[in-house]
Amino acid sequence: MTDPLLSVRLLHDDAGLWSQALAVLRDRIQLVGDQDQDAIGIVTWKRATRGEIAEMPSLRERHAGPIVAIVAELPSTRGSRALAAGVEGSVLLTDLQRSLLSTLRAVSAGQCVVPRSVRQLVDRPSLSPRERQILAMVVLDCSNAEIARKLVVTESNVKSHLTSAFSKLGVTSRGAAAELILDRESGLGPGILRISQDDE
């Protein structure tokens, strides 16, 4: 018994990956038009950038069914969070041959699929209480010297905590950390800086 054809609809091909996807899918899909809102909508993105993610509301207006994104490069932390929250499935170009068909089948069965490498970026980082304190001060635009003075620690101690926190957040600068924490689309938000009584 052969698997039924999957109904697929191309929504847009910004990254120019559709021909590669078709080569992988061959005779396993049925291409449909705008009238089939239950089909799986396919988008191709370069890296799930802010601009690409911003297209989601208009895509959802045009297509009521599930959406799968084929992404050319591993997204940033923000892009990964937005991707995981915004589409029912995603496939990285490097995994296209191995994962596209199984992702489409899982999505057609009502599942959401996120590549492991994207999931690792999506998982909320586990920051220590001190890292949260220091990041909160970074968000308030305090310098390392000011942070050290307020927390009564050395500047090298502040730098060490920042290096660790940046690694956990997947960023490389103070500005990128502050932007990620304050960005509502990132899935982090200022709540990540909250310190509970258990931490004290």
C-alpha cells in the first residue's frame, strides 16, 4: 500500500529553494492552488529574518492550513524562536533530502516539527541568578564598571558572567543581548531576568 499524495501549495519562494524541494518530493505530492486551504503551505526563507517572519500575518490571511518553512541557513536565536512559534514545520536546507517528506507527513497528521538545531536555540536558557542580575543592568545600559560597583564584585567577574550569559543566549554583544531580551518575538522577554526567592 502506497502513502496517499500530500496536498501542497507554494505560498512564496523568497530563498529560491522550491526547485530543490520539488526534486526531493517528486511524485509524493499533489500541487494545489489557492482554493485548497487545507493543503500544506510551503514558504522558503533565507534565514527566518525579522522581515521574513513579519510576513506571517499576511501568509496566514492567504492560507488557513498548516505552513512549513524551508530555511536556507540556521536562523539566529530570535529567528529560531519566531520560526518555532510561527509555523507548523520547518526544515533546514542541509536536511532537505532526509527531512522534508517526513516533516510534511507529520504536519499533515497535526504535528509540529522543529529541527533539533533550531530547538537548541529555542530552548529557554537557564541563567544563574547573578547572570540575570547582570543582564538586567545591561538592559538598563549600565557599564561593566557600574555593574561591578553596584554588585560589589570585580569587573572581571562581571565580564565572566556576561560571557557565560551571552553564550547561553546565543549572542556576542551587550546590544544583541538587550535587544533579544526586550524583543517580544524572541520568546524571552524581560521575565527571563526575574529572580525568585529560591534563587536568593
